[in-house]
Amino acid sequence: IRLKFLNDTEEVAVARPEDTVGILKSKYFPGQESQMKLIYRGQLLQDQARTLRSLRITDNCVIHCHRSRGATTATPALPEPGPTGPTAPGLPLGGGTLMVPTVMVVLALGWYFRINYRQLFTAPATVSLIGVTVLVTFLAFGLY
């Protein structure tokens, strides 16, 4: 089994199909079992008693490993405030998350002023507004 970490380093783990997730953690992360989160095919391996065979983990499979800071199985860790400041729990807001709504609001304001103050908009300005709107629409639908 290949254990892959967040910094893209890998470690080869030798395990038998009868081994459990708990055995794998205790064998390769002694003393840190409660801090280690193992992820296989997008699923968090929480049940320590499940065998690798029952999870369909075979030869040369990749298990992603994440070490949480000070987390235990009884109490979940509180999210640390990131570079954008503290956020409400369960609401991951960052600079990139707010970019699309901000651009949409700016475009809506542009169209509002174009409709209500059309004497201030020249033909090239109107064509530019149409072009930016089409571009942002394609980008927004392409991302989501």
C-alpha cells in the first residue's frame, strides 16, 4: 500500500488483507493514531475494526494521510482561523470563494447604469460590457 501525504511524499506500507485500519495506524503512526486521518477513494476510514480486504484495499492502492493537530476521536478539533480571518464553523470562505459573486455584482451594477444612464455609455463601452458579460458567464458555468 502507498501512503501519500499532503506534501506529495509517499511511503510504502506493507500490510496484509486481514489487517485492520487500527493496526495500520498503530504500525505506521505509533502514538499518533488519534491524530491521523486516512482517506481511501474519497472516504474517511473511521472504523478502526474494518479490514483492508473489506474496504477493497489491494496491492499498490493509495491511501491519503492527513495529520490533524491535537485532534482526538472523542472531541473534534476546532478550525483554526486562516489568513482571511475567522469564519463561522461550517462556512469555508476564502478570497477565491467570494470572487464569482463579487464579479457578478459588479456586472449587475454595470448593466444597471447602462440601462438607466445610457447617455453616458458610448457604443464601444456597451460592446465591452457585453463582451465581459459573455466571458464571465462562460467562465462561471465552466467552473461550476
